[in-house]
Amino acid sequence: MADRIRMNTLSLATTVLAQTPSFWHAGADMLRSKSLDRNSYDSGDWFNTLDWTGADNGFGHGLPLKGDNGSKWDYMRPLLGNSDLKPNATEVAHASAMAQELLRLRYSTRLFRLGSTAAINAKVSFPVSGGAQANPVVIVMRIDDTVGTDLDPALKGLVVVFNASPHAVHQVVPGLAGAALSLSPIQSGGVDPIVKTATWDQVQGAATVPGRTVAVFLQK
């Protein structure tokens, strides 16, 4: 369950920290489930309920309607019958708290909300994607506020590392050797003890990020 919460947070981060309008479906931050229903449009409240207390995330309510799901019932039965796959209210609350920190990160700086195609094209890059240093389970996003209009006077820029691997990664970011970056105070003082272990190597210009974690490093 702890890994599922981390992957849920990481998945939400790909939209929260993107430049587009950020969209979450209701309850995505609370591990909401519809008992594996592929299409719950006509499934009624039994499968579509949203429990704001976190006591019931909707998993294990029974097999979903046969129409769109019948061919997968044999796979669904053992999963839906496994109570270990259903989070408790404490786990839902933790997932929600981690998701709320993503929202605080988004609104902590204008650099996550540049607001124009020109600014995005000028400032946002993915410096290791497709190159010799690329890692297939890691996305590195750099936002450089030294280019074009200075939108956040407190920052020269930032780097976001999305690590989908179950293991820690040490990722060099081209062009940042010698640059001093540090983990966002929202994360260093937040609810997730694991992201607090993420570090920046100024000499190499490299981030070390724990498994299944998104880390935001600020360049003041």
C-alpha cells in the first residue's frame, strides 16, 4: 500500500507540476476506486460512491457490471476479494496529504504556471530525455528563469525529477554542474519522510532521488 500511495502521488505530480491546466478526477487524491470497473457511467452509486471520510475508497464492492467487464471477471475476483489491497482511512489520509503538498508546490512559484506558449518554449526543457544520460524510468524537467522575463525574482530556476523506479536514482542534469540547488522547503518540511532524503550534488550538478518519488529542487 505504501508503494501504491507513492505511485499515486507520482502520477498526480505529472499533471500538477506541468504547465497545462491541471485536472484530477474526483477522489484521485484519496485513492478512489470503482472496483476495477472499466466504465462506471451506468454503474450507480454502489460503484461510484465517493466517501470523503476515507473509510471506504470504493475497492472491493463486488464484481463490476458484466457489459464492459465480464471478460476480465476471472482476473478481478481474486483482487477484489483481497482485503490487503483496500486502504484504510489512515492510508487514504496520508495519500491526500501528499497530494495536497503537490498543490502547494504548484502555487509556490509562478514557474509552474508560466501562462504562455512563448514562456514555456523559452524556459522549460527536459535535458536528459533521449540523450546518452537518459533513464527510461526517470523524467527530469528544468525550468530556467534566467531566460526571458524574470517571473520569480526569488529563483533562477528549478529542477523536477520524477523517479518511477522502485530504487533511488543518481541523475546528472546537463548544464548545472556547480549550481547550488536545494529541495523545496514544502517537501523538506512536509509529510513524506522519504522525499526528505533527496539530495543535490552541486559539484556534479546531479540529483539523488528515492524510488517512486518526485522531488523539486530550487535554484535561488
